[in-house]
Amino acid sequence: MLLKYIQRFCQVRNTIPRISPAADIMAFSEGVTNKQLVGKLEMHNVETVAKLLALATKCAREAESASRPLVGFGELNDTTIKELIILLSI
């Protein structure tokens, strides 16, 4: 759900010419409903859109992986291996 919000936000944002980073960050923060991300945004001083999107994507992946059932070793494929590597590197 959060990944879809990030995608949609970026699509809409790209249609607005000359939008300032502060306006981007404020608009994103006002629209997000993920409690974990809201808490992280309050704790971190996000000053660039790149940092905002990196933090949001990290939270989205964490939320997505937490909602998935664990897989056995026989069920690993390239996608789940990449996800495990990402999770272990956090």
C-alpha cells in the first residue's frame, strides 16, 4: 500500500513544474498514513526529496516483508533471495 502511495506521489509530482523540495516533502508528509513512516519522518530531519523517498521506500519494504509469510529454503527464488539480502543488510 505504501509503495503504491510512493509511486502515485512521484507520478503526480512529476507533472508539476518547478516544485520546491520543501513543498514536495510537506505534501508527501501530509498525505502519508503509514504510522511507522510518520514516526520516522518526525524523528529525522529530511531535507531532500531523495532522502525522503529512500526513507519511505525502506519503510514500505519493511512493512511489505513483515506482512509476508516466511518461506522455506525449498521455496526460495531470485526475488525472495534479493528480499532476504535487503532485510539482512538493514
